[in-house]
Amino acid sequence: MRVVVLISGRGSNMEALLKAGLPVEFAVVISNNPAAKGLDIAGTYGVPGVVVDHRRHASREAFDAALAAEIDRHAPDLVILAGFMRVLTEAFVRRYVGRMINIHPALLPSFPGLHTHRRALDAGVKLHGCTVHFVTPEVDVGPIVIQAAVPVLPDDTEASLSARVLAQEHRIYPQAVRWFAEGRLFLTPQGGVTVADAPAPWPVLISPPTED
Ligand code: GRF
């Protein structure tokens, strides 16, 4: 199973995947941002890094075509978006449907888009978390593979909440990729997700205790 990872920056989810001992071959890490720290991290794991700089392309379509050409050179079974901060064209997404996944730092369908932790705090939600989902043309909407929930604590800041969520991201993304690599993760004809032989209870949620 060959995978390609797309990043834009820090690369901590990518590193969690590289560390996880997954039964996959990491063919390449591609960044749209030449300054992405994750490119250096990939190198320390012996995985080549390639830049496809969106600023060098005149349109979204031209960038996506260059990105697809680079991805396809590596013939991946799975394309993993790990903090990849570009909105992709519908044609690009359709090319990889059923074999491209993303991690989003919120419990979708709540808080799609940016600044999820700030928005969760502002909304006063008591549970927040992260989601791995298949990528479909609409941003942050595809079929959900796995989620992890964390409590939002009274004195949380954006930084403390995002750190609590990130720790869970680093658990659920390797789990999702492992399921895919083992051939256990399927999109159903109805547009849902099935995981063969998933352990119960699944997916796992944290339930806060009550006082009585
Ligand atoms: C993560 O919070 C991820 O959920 C979101 O972007 C962030 C990327 O962080 N899509 P990193 O580059 O993986 O450290």
C-alpha cells in the first residue's frame, strides 16, 4: 500500500503517521509551502519531500493539475491530507474519491472551516474534538471515518484546547490509515463508512460524569 501525504506547515499529524509503524510505504510528502517544517521532519524519516508551490501557478486549476501530476507519479493507493491548507477543485477531488482522507480539528459537522478551537470556545460547547473523513468536493463535509472527543474545560484557552485535540488527532489518524491499509475501511453505496471487524464500542466518545 503506497501513500502520499500532503502538508502545508508544521507536520505533526504527518509525523504521527510516520511514527506509527503502519503497514504502508510513504512514497513522498508534498507541500504547497516551501517553508513547511514538516518537509524537514519527513526527511528525518527518510521520506522525500517535494514542493508544489501554489504561488507559482496562475489559477487554482493550474495548481491542482500540477499537484495531481506529482501525486500520480507515485501511484498512491491513498492520498492523506495532513494539515494541507488549500481548497481543492472539484475535478481534483473527484480524481481521488474514496482514496483521499483528511483530518479536521473539530467534531464535524460542527465547525467546518478555520479557527475551530476559537469558535468552539465562543460557542460554549462542552465537547470538542477531531474527525477523519473521506474528502468530497464540499470542504470538511465527507463521510466520517472516526472521531475523538475531548472535554472543553472552564479555563481553556485556544492553545490549551487545541493541544488537547491535537493529541487525539495523533491517535485517530494512524488508526484510520491502518484500517485503510488493512483493507477494512469502505465507503458504502449510501455514502457512509464501514469498518470491517471494528472493536466495540466504536467510534469512541468521552462522556463526562454527572454529579449525582
Ligand atoms: C491540524 O490541527 C489538522 O487537524 C488541521 O491542520 C492542523 C495541522 O497540524 N487540518 P499539523 O501540520 O499536522 O501539525
